[in-house]
Amino acid sequence: MGLENGDSAVAISTASNRVLAKIKVGQAPMALMYVPNAVPAGAATNTGLGRQLVDQPAVVRTLKPPTAGPATGTMTLRSEGLVDLATFALRGLTPNTDYDIFLTSGTKAPYARDYALTTVRTDAKGGAMGQALGPVQRIAGGELNPAGKKFSRVIVAPKTTDGEPALLAE
């Protein structure tokens, strides 16, 4: 079984329902296939196979409402080499609403929308998924900001307001 955010595959005994082994296989495995006799007998090379960023684990951050409420979400951030891929899964937000996802250096509302990552629209149940591709970790750390400003929070806020965010991660 592939563990997408764990960058691993696990072997599970169906007889005992226990994990037998966990193997690093590279970034975001989606499926694993076994093909008997796919490699000729005696073939001992792996020419053409790369490491696929196997030693750069995904960073998973939980997004929580600033006050008690049903909204929740996650951000998975992983290196794609020169850029990063941020993937968002959000639930419990206002249905059929546009939300901005951004980085901020602010410490309290209203948060400055310092660096926009993406905008998502929730479905009829208040859920949304989105992605952003860019040098997110270098921007968040201040490396690409001329003033050296670090962005310490990820904010999810309704597009039409500058008020309280729906979700944040520190």
C-alpha cells in the first residue's frame, strides 16, 4: 500500500492484518504494482531510476479555526526540487464561498495578505481542495523577501473580507 504523505510503501500481512515492513519509495506514491518476471534473470542495475526526492519528507500542517468551530484542514508541503507543492484539503467552511490562502507575518487579525498562495471555492458541503506551486518554503523563511521578512502563518480567509480568518496554521 502506498502512503502518499509518508513517501513510503508498506507491506501488510492479510492473514494477521499487521505491517510487515515500511519502505521509502520516493515522493507521493499513488499505487504499487508487482509484475512477475518483469526484469530478466540476472539484471542487477537500476539504470534510469532516480531517487525521486526520497530524503525530503513532506511537511503536513493542521489548519484550525482561531475560535471554536467546525472548520478544519490540512496543508501538505513537499519539495519538487526547485519549487514546492502545497496541497490543501479543507472542510467545514461556508458552502459555495471563495477563500484566499496566503502567508502572513501578522500575529493577530486582521492578518495582512503578505503572499498569496491560491484561491479555492468551497462546494455545497463547505469542502475544498487546492494546490499552489512555487518556492513556498524559501518565501516563508524570508530567503526570497528583500526585507528578509519571515511569514510565520498560513491563513485561509473569505476572499471578500479582511476580518477574522476561517483557518490558520502557525
